[in-house]
Amino acid sequence: MLENLPDLTIVAIPLYILTMSLEVFLHWRRPVPGQRGYSVVDARTSLIMGLGSLVVGGVLAGLQLLVLTFFSQFAVLDLGSLFASGSAVAVAGAFVVLFLLDDFCYYWFHRVHHESRFFWAAHVTHHSSQYYNLSTALRQSWTPLTSWIFYVPVMLVGFTPAQWAFMHSLNLLFQYWIHTERIDRMPRWFEFVFNTPSHHRVHHGANPEYLDTNYGGILIVFDRVFGSFVPEDAQAVYGLTKNITTHNPVKVAWHEFYAIASDVRSTRSWRERWQYTFGQPGWLPRPLESPQGSVEPVEV
């Protein structure tokens, strides 16, 4: 069970087209003050990035399967076999465990991709639009080279790569609908447990108080547990703290890697090279105050 089920993010392509068309229509017929709606060139870039991510994902699927299968041999449990047990209770229990474990791993995958510049260079693509609509959900990375690392724990408790792949596609499909300004708030109980458009607008905000918050996939409870939850109190300003000015998909996909290379070349210190590559995004060498009061770079 689950092994032969399709990737829901691909099956849902007609749904993407239908719902984006509806959202465009609503922004046109019933505009809301403060909502930017769509830009043709921006949405086109997002769609190209989405198609590119499917191609890259297809090319790398075999490598990811090979790596996850390798770690499966070290499993300490065999929870995946419960799907074939024939017991409804066992199947439901395995589904819940896989759902929670995938969402937990996604939380840390997402958080690390915001807190370490090397990973941020891959993820920044998704945050590069200054618009927030359903097309933004499709603006995905072309460099998912290390994402498998975060899901090794799923293999170590006995789920198969195919079982995880289906559950993960369900997680990603859920996140599609939360990329919209047209939905204000969900019921209070839903907002407390699940990720919602309100929570995810905060995540995409470049407002200082919104940076590096609300990392959840389907659930928002891990953000509440680990202290990264922030409610939506003010209008989010979408995009980056330093926005890019290009709609060229290649530059959108790779611009932060170019910036890392430039910063690394600018220093001869291995410590600074490490910090520029893997430190917090925006990290800079700490300045020192000279005797004359001018600012000088730290020697390391």
C-alpha cells in the first residue's frame, strides 16, 4: 500500500490551472485593497521555475531513491510493513506515524534552509517573488541536491522510499492552497493546528518581525513547540530583504550561489569562507572600532 500511488503534485496539475485561473478572475473582478494579485511576467517566471523543478526532480529521482534505499537497510523498526498487514487499525496507525514523521522532518528541512546560507541559496528561489498568489507556490528550487538528508529518519524506522514519496507529495500538495491572499483566516481551531494562508503569508513576509518564522508543512504545531511561530498581525511585504530585479529563471535559480562564490573569493580567511557559505544568511565579518573611531574589519 502507498508504493504504487502517484506523485500527487503532478496529478494535481489540472487543479493548479483551474485554481490559478479562478484566483486571477477574483483579483480582476473583486480586487481587495492591499492585494497585488498577479503580474504576467512574475507568474510566468514562477511557472517556468515549477516546470524546471519537475525536470530536475525527475533527473535526480534515481539518485534519491538509491540513497534512501541505502539507509533503509539500517532500519531499526519495520513500520512500513504495517501497510500490508490487512488490519485497518495497523494501516491507520502507520499512516498517522508516517504523516507526523514526514511533517516533522519537513519542519527541520525548511528551518535549516532558512538558517544556513548554502541551503538558503537553494530555497531562496521560492521567496524571490514580490507577489503572493497560487503561482508563487510553483516557484521551486532547481537545486534539491541535499533534501534527502532530512528524510533519512523516515527510512530508519522502516518506511520505504515509495511510501515516503507518496506522503511527501501529499504534504507538498497541501501547501499549494496556502499561497494566497484571497483566504483571510480559517476557523480558530484549524489555525491552531494546521498551516494556513495566514500563517504562510507571515513566512513569506520580508518584514523584520516575520523573518525566519512559520516553517511548518501541513501542521503549525511544530512551530509552536520550537518557538518559531508568529501570528499575522500586519500586512506582509513579500519578497526578500534585498530583492532581485530579474525574471530570468536561470538567474532566479542560481543568483545566491553566485553571491556566495563572490563573497568567498573576497576573503582569504577560511573561517570567513565557512561563514559566508554555511553561516546565517546575511552574515558579515564583525567590524572593530579603530582608535580614530573608524570601522575596520575583524582580523581572523
